[in-house]
Amino acid sequence: MMVAGGGLRSGKTFAGAVRDAIYMIKYLGTRGMVIGLSERNLAAGYLDDLFMAFNAMGMQEGIHWEQNKMLGEIRVIPTGSKLFLRTSENIKVSVGATLGFLHIDEPDTMPESVIVDLLPRLTQKNVPLQVVITGTPGPPDHWLRKYSDPFNYSLEYP
């Protein structure tokens, strides 16, 4: 699990988007999911950063990648990898998906059910399973610490 925390505009989401792009290029046919707070947050934050990462890698829309807005997914054409775009309110439509990686952006404002419902989906074969969490840290008793720092969380909040 990779957790990137920091202040506003510190590059957390961009770092996660770059990691996601590299993962989709490196591992053929991988399936990943990014969860954002809202469709607006995904479009104005994460997707802008992902497309900037693709561009920096010399990847062109229509040749190397394509977006299907109706299905809420990005496909890397040469590798066949897919990235499902979901919000914390509509994860149920993809709970049956088999994933190689999960990226949760700004979890401090999401319910714990997001990670509880999606962790069991990390079952794709032949890829290293990964969880990336990017966001501004929440309060010390936030549910995310159960997963990122379980030992200390259990001591502080028995």
C-alpha cells in the first residue's frame, strides 16, 4: 500500500496518476480503478493529471489511449489495460470487477465502505496487486489509519 499525503496542490494526485499510467503500460491487460469524491473532482483533478502524464510519456489520445465517458473508463490501447473511473457514491456498479490496482484519491471525505467493498476485488492474476491512496491527511482517528498504520491505530483507538 502506498499512501501519499500532503497539503493542497502538493502533487499527490499527480504522483498517483503517473504511477497508474506506468502500471497500465507495464502490466499487459491490467484492470485498475480510481475512486474520487465526485465526477467533477475526477475530471478536474485526477483526469487532468493522468492525461498530463500520458502526454509526458509521448502517448496520444486515439493512438495510445482512449476514454469511454459512457462507461467511465480509460483504455491503454497497446497493452489492453483498463482504468475504471468511479466516485465514492457509485462504487457499487463495479464491486464485481477483478482488479490489479486500486487508487483512492482524497479518502478523508469518503466512508470506510469504499475500501471495505473494494479491497476484496484486488484479485487479478499475473500482476502485482497494489493500493495507492492520495490525499490530505484526515484526523488522527480517521478510518484510513486502520489500514495504513494498523498497529498504532489499534493502540490509540482500541
